[in-house]
Amino acid sequence: MTEFDTGLPSVKQVQGYIKDKQEVELKLITDDLIVGKIMWQDPQCICLIDHYDQSTLIWRQALVFLKPKA
């Protein structure tokens, strides 16, 4: 299992989105765009909750980008 390095800037940035309950956009390699709030992250996945309170588990390898929703 991969060690989760909480000192990495990318991990800190995502933790900030979680702490601030910031709505984000996630673009996937399938060209889907998912909007919601990140509930948690681990070395392999991110859990996103959408506007309908549905959780989606997204593997990091499926991400193209993640950014705060404007």
C-alpha cells in the first residue's frame, strides 16, 4: 500500500477544500465533469458528494483536473 504523504502541496490543497467545504469541479478521463464537495481523500481515491447527497468514489488515476468551482 502506498504511503499517504500529507506534506505534499496537492494533498494539502485538497484538504483545504474539504475543511472549507468548497464546491469543486472534477474532470475525468471519460470527459465527464462532476461537481460537488469532497468528503475525504486517501492515496487512491476521492469521495465527492453531489447536490443530491449522492456520494461518488473517484479513483485518482481517473482525474484530469480538480479545481474550485467559480
